[in-house]
Amino acid sequence: MSKTSTKTKITTSPIEMTKEELDNISEFPYEPGQNVINNILNYSKALSIRKSKNLVHFEMVLN
């Protein structure tokens, strides 16, 4: 049984690529919006993780 490949992108090993070629690779063509970044940063500021005697860790959002 013969196999037909439809893959058109030829990939090379990262070992064979130069530093400039590796920097130009964009695996994620879309970037998150500023609103998303601000939400993540605000969540990380409000998150509190403490050690507990009864539990291993106690997580609480302080907002």
C-alpha cells in the first residue's frame, strides 16, 4: 500500500539551523492582547500560596 504525503513544509533539524534561522521561527503567529497580559499579571499579584499545618499548601486569591 503506497502512502501519499500532503505535507508541503520541509523541516530541518535545529542542529543544522543557524542562530538567525532559529530566531526567525515563529511557532505562535498570534500574540496575546495587552488586556490578557494585564489580567495574568494582576492574578499573579493577588495570588497567595502559604504553607499550612493541616494542608500541604493553602492557595487564596486576595481580591
